[in-house]
Amino acid sequence: MQTLEYPFDSGLILQKKRSLKRQLLEQEGLVPKKIAILSGSTIGEIKNILELFLLNAGIRPEFYVGGYALYYENILFDDGSLAAFKPDIIYIHTSFKNIVNLPSQEDSATQVEEKFSAECARWQGLWNGAAKFGCPVIQNNFELPSYRLMGSMDAVDAHGHVNFVNRLNAMTAEYAAKSPNFYIHDLSYLAASVGLDNWFSPTVWYAYKYAMDTQYIPVLCHSVCNIIKSLFGKNKKSVILDLDNTLWGGVIGDDGPEGIVLGKETPAGMAYSEFQHYLKELSRLGVLLNVCSKNEEEMAKKGFERADSTLKVDDFVCFKANWEPKHRNIAAIAQQINLLPDSFVFMDDNPAEREIVRRELPGVTVPELTAPEMYIRALDKAGYFEVTTLSADDKKRNEMYKQNAQRAALEQSFGNYEDYLKSLEMHCELGSFDEPHAERITQLINKTNQFNLTTRRYTAAEVETLMKDDSYITLYGRLVDKFGDNGIVTALIAHKSAPGQADIDLWIMSCRTFKRQLEHAMFDRLVSICASQGIHKINGFYYPTAKNLPVKDFYATIGFEKVSEDEQGNRTYSFTGFENYRPQCTVMETVVL
């Protein structure tokens, strides 16, 4: 919904929250999640507005709201209600007002350090206690105080509250870096971005005990939502970029490569160059870059040959420069790299082109663009690519998709698909879930939507628990071929539901490796493990969503029989063909780790 996309009108959101909620609840395919909000201040309106942003991200929240200023007691002295709620996320909404041991000018140096140690122990004890709930915990860090007793010296002197807050925030960041299921919500940056005098309103605090001016509640909720949707795999995956007046100034077809505006000679040139640098850094985080421009391809590529162009042609996975309508080119890009339209953000300076893409491809996100010096802000503050985990595979994603393009080109030269697969010289590595791969496996589980048969999601803590539970069979798969390493691209979880029987709770695979027989190699391995453990029946389940329809018949293709299907399209399959089973993977070497 455009009303909830950055830049949004906070006043309008607060005014229209009920009607917006009604509209958002009409969406199909909302994913239910349980969100616990624990707070040191008033949070009634925060819960209401956070719900809107989560709904807009495709998440239907059910809330547990802790008592006023009882965040500490709710976690460490839970009466059983929070545990019974079984939260998928805990969000601790605290602020500077919840710091207990602030130093005083009369404290000695020793007393200041004792207070700091006590404050650190209090918060770390809270976070350690929150870990027992086995879900991601999001914690605000601390905004700077609204006044400075010593002026600028407040940031230097040990008694200064600014100094104290900076040290607490450094401690919080250090704790987060060591705790995989703990995430900082950077309240300090958020308050600074709008200005501390604007962020904190003494009038609102004394009247309503909101630790922020209520006009910024949508800003806070949008920021928290970005973390939650990232944790549940709702991030965008790619930017599709126009060229003329988007990546450089001017029209390259008219001005030539030497005439476009780029580099350090003019204010506009510097803005375009910095935007290119920002995109280059995004690509290093695994965000895919693509071009969609109305241009002659050969001329368009010359713009990237300039020495002052940060981006080069090789930085793009797909390069569509032609005179076709842009929405058709975007659809072709989506098909070529096998991503759904809602994975893309399209950036174009031309409002007419933006409107056509919004109308023809409603799944694609199309931000409003103004002057080139604001392009970075349009991407950055929208939170499309919020990072909660960053694996080695993420950093290689652009290269992996380029290798996929090479594979697709090779496929066209073969008349027989199996011959093509053999020509890839593939081998796969299969293993049980383990600590070195747990982060990537968790990330894959929470980001995969198309080849995802049951749509289950697992937290890092749940994955860690599965690794130690003998009643579960876990498998991950890495695929390597002559073009490169695809990384870990598939995972399977099955539990022994009854004597001689196993149920597949989750089976996911990256869409870029589907139908290359890795799925067959995984099933070969599962059958082998089950047979060795006296299991003679495997049950598989398919629960339909708008995104996983391509795999609705998958189980039937590998030897399962359909047992049942209800009115919602939920299917149950069964496999019992152990006695005469022959390996289905015939085109690659399998290495069991």
C-alpha cells in the first residue's frame, strides 16, 4: 500500500489507521506471526501502527502486550503468560528513560564505574533471560539525552549522560555481535535522524508517558518492521535501474558517453557518482543489480566504460537496453533470474514510466524519485534491504546469478536436458545441520518462498535445537558445478512421528537450482537414512500459497502417492517404495559429509 511506503505521511497514517487496517486485512496470503511487545513506556499507539506496517509487509501479527514499564518483570519473572503465548518475536521498546543507574555529579570515579557495571549487568541479565523463549529478540538501543548538563563536555566526562549512553550503546552492540538471535533496533540513529529536540517531547512524556513525540510513532514502527520482515524473509532482492538521469545525468543517446553528467566536476555529477557507489556497496551485500532502459544497448554500455563510472557492465546480472515497454523488460528479467516480481525495486526518474510499471506489475515496488541527490535516501530509508544476517553466500549472490546466466546460455545448445545437466559437471555435498552452516540454513529457511512445500519458518534457536534432537532427520545441500559454487541451496527437516514413520516438516530449495536433480539427490539421501533407521514410510505435505504453486505436484514426481487433499488445497502424500528403490539422481556425484 503506497500510503505505508517511504516517504509516508505520519499524520495521515495516525488519522486513518482503522480504515488502513481494514484494507490491509483484505490481502490474501498473510503470514501469521506472534509478536510480544514489552516496554518501559506507553506503547498503545505503537502496537496499532506497527500492525499496519507488518500487514503491509505480508505479516499478520498477533500481539502480546506487556504491562506498562514492566519489560524487566515480564521477561525475568514471567507468570507463564508470555511463555504460553510462544512468541515468534520479542520486541523490547525501551529508551533513555529506562536507564536506572545514571551517574550524578557527586559520584566518585569509582562510583561511576560501579553504576555503569550495574547497568550493563541489568540489561545483559534481561537479554539472557529473554533467550529462554527461543525466538529473536529486538531491543532498542538508547537515544541521547534531551539535554546536556555540561554541554559538549557531557560526551567526554565520565559523569556525563551523553558519555554514559554512548558506552551503553557500545556494550549493546558488542552483545548483539556475539548473540545470533539478538538484534539491535537503532533508536539512537532514528532519533538523531529527525533531531533530538523533535524526537523527545517533554509535554508528551509528562502527559502520556510516551518516550517520543507521537508524530514519530510511524517512523519508529516502520523501522522496527524492517527488522521483523527481514527476519521472516520479506526483504527485496534486487534493484532494477533506469540509466539516463538515474545512474547519470543526461541522455547518453543524444549526449554520447563523454557528455553525460558523472564524476566530481559538478554537484549533479557528484550526486550520481555517490549513488553508483551506494549501489555497488549494496551489491556486495548480495542485492542483485539489473538495468532496464530505453536505449540502444551498445551505446548504453559505453556509459559504464568511463573511468569515473563506479559501476561497470559486469556489476549487472541482466542488462535490458532496448525500446520495449519497461514493464515487459522487467517481467523478462524476473523470468530470466527466476524471481517473483515482488522481489524487485524499480528506480526510474521518469514519473510516467514509474506509473506504468506500478499499474502493469503491481508486485514490483516503485519508489518516488526527486532530485539525484535524494536517490540514496529513497532506497536507504525505505528499508528494502535491511540486513539481519549476512552470510558468505549473500556476498557471492551476484556472481552466482551471473553463473546461472552462463548455465542458461549453455542449456540452449543442448537438445537433451539430461545431457545438458551432465555437461555441468555437478557434484553436491549433503550433510546434517551443523553449527558452521546453521546461520545460512536458518536464513535460507526464512527467505525461500517458491520451493517451500509447507511454508514453515524456523528461528536460529529452533535450528540449533533440531541439531541436538535424535527424533529429527535434518539435511542440507550444497551444489557445485563447472561455473562455480552455488552455496547451500536446499534444506530438509523430517521428524519421526511414529514407529517406522517420518514426516517431512520442511523442504526448501533455492529456485535457481531447482530441476537440476539436487532435489533427487536429497531424496536419495533421505531414503537411505530412513532405511538405516528402520523407517518404512515417509509422509510429505504441501500447503499452497500464492508463491509455491510451481511445486504443488512435486511429491508425485519423486514417487509419492497422494493420500488426501482438502478444500484449501492442502495435500498429504506418502512414500513406501523402499524395497525396490533405485537412486533418482543420475547426473552428479554426491558427497555425504
